[in-house]
Amino acid sequence: MRWLQFTANGDTGHPYWGIVEGDRVTAVSGDPFGEWQRTQRSHALADVKIELPVMPRTFYCVGLNYLKHLKEAADKAGTVPNVPDRPEIGYRAQNALIAHDEDVVIPATATEKIHYEGELVVVIGKKAKHLTERDAMSCVFGYTIGNDVSERSWQKADRGLWRAKNADTFKPMGPWIETSVDLGNMETIVRVNGRESNRFHTNDMIFGIVPFIVELTKYFTLWPGDVIWMGTDGASPDLKAGDVVEIEITGIGTLRNRFVAEAAPASK
């Protein structure tokens, strides 16, 4: 099932939950993490504004979880690849989240080292703690797509990732949540201005979803709507204002966002 949050007909309030079937979306009352039922209200998918699929209570992320990406990062740094021996978790900021077809704003002070990272996003569906390998996937509701935008010069210069990864608009996510996928056969394909720039097998991770959920739930309670971004493979070209990045994950869909330059602040 494909779950969408959307607004339509100039709605200015909270978005509605809907189920996408073909080229139409049917609104539901309630939400997919609790009780819900279909309504009689239906829209053409092309006529609605696609909103963030979910606003997570906690935004977890995985870094350096693909061997090729790990090697390329080490080569650029002139070091030997340090393959992790256990799952390690990080965080990202909610303020950075934007929806499908919304603009990534390149800050006026950024360098030309703006990069994409196409990522599988795991969406948690129920409260969970102390899960084992056997039952780890029981808390997963579905999957969406993320673009982990980075400013690499800031990433290199700063002690933390506070601006390099978390600047406003740097975390596009969407367009919807797909509850049924074939992880073993999925591919991640990235296109910049319509031309393919990266392709990899989505599930070729150093550590898969299960080890991360097991490790996370040793220490943290997962809640419905939490997300785990699972890392990326390959490398990105330098992006510039006007570029459009599309991240397709087969079986889910395509997340599309345009990169634009920050407008000059108004004079006082």
C-alpha cells in the first residue's frame, strides 16, 4: 500500500492522509499508524500538493554504510578505508526536511561543494524497544526516499555536521510511504537534470536494516513515524542553482527537488 500526505484545492490546514492507487489518491480519516478508514473524497494525483510523508519524532541516520561510498570518501581524504565493525547511528534535524518538488535552497555563504546522497528511508510503524534479529522488522511500517544534501567544505571545516548536513531544506524526503517492497531487488538511481549520475543496489549495505534496529532499540524507544536513513553509495557531482535531482528507488517511486540559490536578504 502507498500512503501519502497531501493538501488539495488550496488547503491551508493540516495535510490529509491518503492512499495512492494508480494516478489517484483517496483521502482517509485517521492515520496509518492507528485506526483509519477510506472516505469518499478522491483526487487526481497530479492535482494535489504532495507534503512530507511524515514528520519524525526522532530522525536517525546511518553514515558510510556502503563500501564504494566508504572507499571514495577515504580516497578523497588520502586515507585507508576504515570499514565499521558495528552499526553506528547519527541524527539529523527536522528543520532540514522538505517535501517532494520543494526547493533545496543553497545558502549564500556555501561553496560549490553541494552534493546529493540518495538514501532508502525506513519508516517505523509502532513503538519498539529491545528488539532481536528475529523480530526487528516487526516495527517497520514502510519505506520512502531521502536526499541527504551536504555542503562538503563545511563538513570538512567544522567539528560537527550542524550546518553541513542540517541547513534549512537540506533533507528532502518523499514522495510517499510504500509498505510493500522487495528489498533484495531494489535499485537506487539518481539523475541530475535528467541524466543518470549514479546507480546502485539499494540493499548492498555493510549493515542492513535489521542490525541497525537491533542496535538502536538497545538504547532508544522507537516511535511510530520515526525514520532511519540508511546511507548511500557512490559519489555526487558538484551541484549548482538550477539543477534538478531525481532519486528513484525501484518499488517506491521518485523524489524530485530543484536546487536554487538563496535570495539576498532584504536591506533594512
